[in-house]
Amino acid sequence: MTNQAPIDFWEQRYSGTDRVWSGRVNATLAAIAGELAPGRALDLGCGEGADAIWLAENGWHATGVDLSPTAIDRARRAAAERGLHDRTTFVAADLSTYIDSDGYDLVTASFLQSPVELPRERILHAATGFVAPGGRLLIVGHAAAPEWAPPEFVQHAIFPTPEGDLAALHLDATQWRTLLCEVRERETTAPDGSDAVLLDSVVLVQRVSGAST
């Protein structure tokens, strides 16, 4: 892990190439959010906007936040190309200091795992404050390295457990319900084109209706 500032690392990562991610929605998010009634959603660490755009296409009003201005510009363009300008908002901001006074029916944080220092636990704990009464917080992380990951990546990477992410939220049991805390398999395609399975750490919690924010 380097000492480079997260905003510098991620901006260089996005601006150095035409596209970083596939543009496809996170399958675990789609499976879980697809069972919920659409409302207002906040996607933390939205990157180039695939998850927020999928949410908007499925009836949500989605706000995406990311460190990288380049990623946010691409997300805005992608949403506009799909006619989703009125259902999406994208904000370039540091998640460690991000403030949002709105309450959301769904807050998502997917794969907030960084090669440079990122206050992940503080970001996840702060995310609980963005959830409206009755709303949900969904955290998805890489629970293990893919088979094709280089050894140096595996050596230095930190993979969250669902139990660890749940503990990081510091939830008041009278104010929250735990709906999911598990590792689940996700089918994908490896770089060589073969079928592969990834492991995701999944936490889904719900703020009790009537609970204070």
C-alpha cells in the first residue's frame, strides 16, 4: 500500500484509460436491490456509475458519489446517453468527509477496497447516517482474491469479512435489523474467457421504521 493520496490515485486510475470498469451492474447489488420497492438510492464509491445507472433504470432516483472527477464525468455522460438525467445525480467528493442531509431508502457501498490508504471503516459507519427510517444499507466487498490475481496483490490486499463490516457499523440493536451477513458466490468470466466464481462479503441492514437518523 502506497502513501499516495486516495483522490490522486483514483483520478490517475480513471483518467489514464478510456474505461476502468465493465459498465455492468454489480450482480450482487442487482440481486438484492431487485427485490426492493424503488425509492431514493445513494451509491458510495460509484466509479463510472454502472450501479447507480442500473438503479435508475429500475425505477430508483439514484445519487452516485466518487472521489474521481473523471469517473463522475463519465457517469454523467453515460446516464445522459440512456435518458436518465432526471433520475440520476453524480457528485465528485471525498467519501471520508462527505455530508448528505437527505435520507435514502437504499445506501450502497460496493468494493470500497483501495490499494492506497482509505478510511473504509469510517466511511461505512458514516453511511449509516444517510439511511432513512425503514431504509437499508448494503455493503458488498471482495471476500477473497480471484484465482488470476497476481501474488503481490494477494500478499498486500485486505479482504473484509461480513462480520467485520457489520461490527464496523457500530449499530444500535434497538435501531437496526440485520437482514444479511454472509459470503456468497458470484459467477463471472475470468480474463482468459473461462467461467469463474468470486466470493462476495455481503451485509444488509435496515434502519427500524420510526428510528431517529
